[in-house]
Amino acid sequence: MERLLIQHIGLLATPEGDSARRGEEQGTVRFLKNAWVLCEDGKIAAVGQGEAPEAARVLDAQGKLVTPGLVDAHTHLIFGGWRQNELGLKLHGVTYLEILARGGGILSTVRATRAATEDELCDKARAALDEMLRLGVTTVEAKSGYGLDLETELRQLRAIRRLNEEHPVDLAATFLGAHAVPEEYKQDREGYIQFLCDKVIPEVAAEGLAEFCDVFCETGVFSAEESRRILEAGKKHGLVPKIHADEIDPIGGSQLTETVGAISAEHLIVCPPEGIAAMARAGTVACCLPATSFYLGSTFAPVREMISASVPVALASDFNPGSCPSLNLQFVMNLGCLKYRMTPEEVLTAVTLNAAAAINRAGRIGSIEEGKQADLVIWDAPDLDYVCYRLGSNLVSRVVKAGKLCF
């Protein structure tokens, strides 16, 4: 039996439960002073205060803060190239959708990703995962969506599977073939939708390459009805629905969550009241991405209204080469307080238990409780407020992943 004891924890902070917390419960966090955590065979065997049990391997937390490992529930991890050339366009007022219409944006990354080998995609993403781990992230959702053809979409998803097997960080795979209409289908949108539903989704499912199916429901991309068709096709093949909704225009994406039973809705920058109500009824996790709003200079999602309406809120990075070239989930936590007016307790739940729920893992990760995977972060911080208060510094001291010390 492999045992690791983490002792001399000044303050342990964790949400509790095996499902998403909503409403007032989102801000309910258990605090334990002078705590310890015993890990056995990769799982949490016991949590306590005061005198700790004996163990051959001991990690001294030195009176610091300990939380669950962070969960980044929305990333576009696998891509070729970068898009630094678009920065000047944005500074001159060219919008995201205008860049896309010119063949840039997502379509630029599609060309670079199609040209990359699986090894090249893995090498690039592995470096990003290394950085994420140093920032306290122990589980990551990763989307395809920069192939927009059968071969490259499968290559992206195979890269995710390979990294999940090789890297300490756990990955959850999402198929996002409906990220844009590729240039070769520019005059045949219906043909591309049929291609996704009839050819690509069945191939993805047959290889077991993804758990989730996502779609970019937005003006100039996919309508609510087109999104529904694609997500229903995914459901027929066992892929759980997710949806990019209300990022730029509210065209019905958030309302669609109730129709298709989406596990999460992403972005939600301009989510209307009827969309919030639909998510509350469906139990959909609102996965909000404040670093994207920050980078694009756009408004911020109505998170306080969501929490008041009992919608469970998660926060994620949206790491991608265009609208958010940052993978720093600690910065996202800062923005959650500063721009969404969330409390530190609500933020912690949003990047741990609720983020885990957004990728159907709340029963396994997201809190420090007996029986869950032993994913923990020791912070160079005395308390949770300090983590949310400090801006621009990596405050992670040590990371334990599945009961093993990563650094």
C-alpha cells in the first residue's frame, strides 16, 4: 500500500459533495485548521485535525493553505501555431467575427493544425500541461475543433488520449467539430453539418475518443437549431452535450441547454434571463470564462444573477491561440472576484467541485474528502483570501496528483 501523509496544514479549504453546488451552497466551504490528509493508493483515506497518524512518507505543509487540485473545465489545448498577428487588428477595432469572416481566427488555426503531426501537437500541448500543473491544475478538459475534417479532428483527439496516458494531469476529451464551417464547405453549410452528424461523430464514438460533444452556437457560426441537430447526433452516439453559448450574441444557445440536457454551457457573456432560467431548470453548469472577456475587452458574464437563480457556476481558462492565449487559472480566480464579484469561497468551488461537475467528475475529484482522488495543492498562502487577492504571481508551493508529489 502506497501511503503519503500531508501534515502541518495551517488551513485546509474545500467544498464538499459529489455534485455541483448552486446558490448559497456555492459559497459554502469547509475550513479545517491544523489539519492533515492521509493518501493511500492514490486516494484520500482520511482527513483530520490535530495529531496525525504515522506514515512512512510525510509531506510537511509548513502551516500553509491546502485546497483540492484545480480543475480547468474548458480549454482548446490541442492546436497548431499561434495568432499573435491578430493582436494589431484587435487594437484597431477589428472584431472577432470580422477576423473570422476574413479567413483568420479559428480558420487560421485550422490551417496550422492540419499541417501539424500528432507528435508536434502532443509536444506543444505537453509543455502547456507542464505549466498548468505548476499553476495547481490537476485535471483539464481539452477540445478538438481545429481540424474541421475527419483526419485532423481524430488526430487532435488521439493526441488528447495519448497525453492523458502519459502526463500526470488527467484530461477529459470533448469533440468540437462544430467550431466553425471550414473553408471547403463555405458554400455548403448543410453539407458540413451532415458530414459531422453522419461521418465524423460516428467515427469519434467508434474509437472512444471523446466523452462530450460541443458546438459553437453563435452568429455566423451555428444557429440554435443547427446546434441542436449536432448535439442530438452526438447523444445518439453516447457523447454528452456541451455548448458554447451567448458569447457574442444571445441567439438561443443557453435556452438550448434544457432542450438537449447539456451538462455545461460555456462563455455566457451575454446570457439573457430566459437562458439563466433554462440552465437552472436543467441543472446545467455555467462554465464562465472571465479571461476571455478580459482579453477581448468585452463585458463579463452575469454570474451574480446566475448564482442568485441557483445555476451552478464553474470558472475556466478557455486557453486557446486566439481569444484567450492564457492558461493561468489563478488569474481566472482573481478575475472571478474582481469582475464577477464572487467571494473567494464561491471561486474555490467554481474551479474545483463545480468545474469537476462540468466534466462529469464531481464524484471523483474536486474536493478533499475520503474516497476521492488525492489531488491537492499546497499554496504559498496563509488563507484562501490571499490566493484570490494576490495578482500576477504563481502562489503554488507543491502539487500532489493521485497521491504522488509532482514537485
